[in-house]
Amino acid sequence: MMSARKIRIIPSGLAVGFLAGLLGAGGGMIAVPALRSLGLSEEKAHATSISVMLPLVLVSGMFYLNAGSFELSRALEFWPGGIAGAVVGAILLTKLKAIWIRRIFACVMLFFAIRLLTR
């Protein structure tokens, strides 16, 4: 018999994968709360979300690339800044208290929700 934990993981994983494929890695918005609900600390939930998203982004990216939906040369232009931002974000994740990580995450989600609704 499946444990209650595994029963929660399956739909969470489906939702994360679906959003990653549909929205281009938007599944992290679901992965972090899902991982928190499974008992991970704020810091570990965010860090684990990144490792969960990596294979999903690679699979989704291959589908988009095969469909001709993006230009790899344009994506490469974002890599230097993205990598630098990832380094700074990862360092801050280990230094900030959980409450600040949660607040920053909520503010970012709220900002983009408002932006999407008003455009």
C-alpha cells in the first residue's frame, strides 16, 4: 500500500511537470509549496525545487527546440546574467532566514501575478 506521503508526491509531481512544460519552468511555483508540505525546510524546499526543475526544463526545452519554438542563440544571450544571478541567489538562500525567503518568494509571485493580470 502506498503511503500518504507518496500519494501526495504523485499529483504534485504531475502539476510541477505540467506547469514546467506549459509555462516554461513555472512549475517551481508549485514545487516549493509542495516540498514544504512534505516537511522540507524553506531553504531545502527552494534548493530541492531547483534540482527537481532541471530535468523537467531539459525535457521541455527539447520539445520546444524540436518544434522551432525558440532561438537557441537568443537564449544564450541570457546565460551570463542568469548564471551570475543564480550564484548570487544560491548564496543568499543559505544566508537568509526562512521568513525572508518566504516573503521574497511571495512578493515575486504576487508581482508577476499582478503583471499578468494587468497586461
